[in-house]
Amino acid sequence: MTDANEIPPQILVRVQPTPNPNALKFVVNVPVKRNGKATFSRPSEAFGVPLAEDLFALPEVRQLHFFENVVTVTYAESADVDTLRLEVTALLQRRLPVHDSDFSVEEERKKIDRSNLSPEIQKVEEILDSTVRMYLQGDGGDLEVIALKDHVLEVRYQGACGTCPSSTSATLDAIQGILREQFDPDLEVVPV
């Protein structure tokens, strides 16, 4: 958050495509989320984060993902992408100077400490951290481990990955292949 006496920085926005045909990644020159990440799947989840609330006020916005200096916007198939790009850019330039990049969401507060997870899930998380997450985050998304039982790993895609067509095919196959090689040769990865 900017001090009252500080001159707000000029917000530079670079718009990039993602593998998801219905998502754009907005890379800015200031932090959006200093620690962790936040995915908002509906407007009610954005309550208390004014930047997210304002972005959801745009009628075509369906999901938001905040990570470091990136805002990924997933939008309706019917959206006029050029108009949406301009609206989101203008909103980011207006709101980011007063945005609190140190905000946290309830789900994130629960997940910071992995010590309460089973050793198996901790190992899966370590493998995903070192092999997969950087690529998903680079594309404006991420992956959450939900459960592991009887050689079945349930995962939930976040951000642009959540509605990306490749998340249930090539990306899922790659994740499963890595985890079979490094963790359990009989593992099946299932998106939920």
C-alpha cells in the first residue's frame, strides 16, 4: 500500500496470452500479491480485496488469479477481448497504486504450513514445486493438491489452468508422468 506522502508509481501493464484461449495474463511493474497466490472463482470470494471486486464488476470476467506481479483474467467466451483488455488495463492502472499486495485469503492462510500434511502429500508437493508449478504459474495458473488415496491423486487447477482445454489432456498427462516417475508408478492424477 502506498503512503499518503509517496507519489504512486506509473503502472505499466503488459498483456500476454495464455494457453487457455479464454484467459489473458496482465503483467505489471508492481506487486499484486507479495506472498503466495490467490484465485477468485466468483465475485463473493473477492470480498475485501477491492482490486478483485472491481475486476469482477466487469461483466465478462469469470475468474481471477493473483500471483507476484501478475493478474490472470479468465473471461466469458462471448467477450470482446480487445475491449476487455483495455478495460482491465485501465482498471489496473487506476487501482494498483492503492492496492494492498500483502492481502491474504482464508484458503491461503490454511495452506502456508505443509507440516500437517501426510508425508506422501508433502513429497508430491515437493515434486510439483520443483517440476511443474513454475510452468503453470508462468501461464497464469497453478495446481492445488486435494487428496491422495489408493494411488489416486485429486488436484484442482487454479487461474487460467482451471478452464484451459489442455489441463485435462496434455498438461494432465505430463503431471501424471512426472509423478509416476518420481513418486508412484501406479499413480493416477484426476482433476476435480
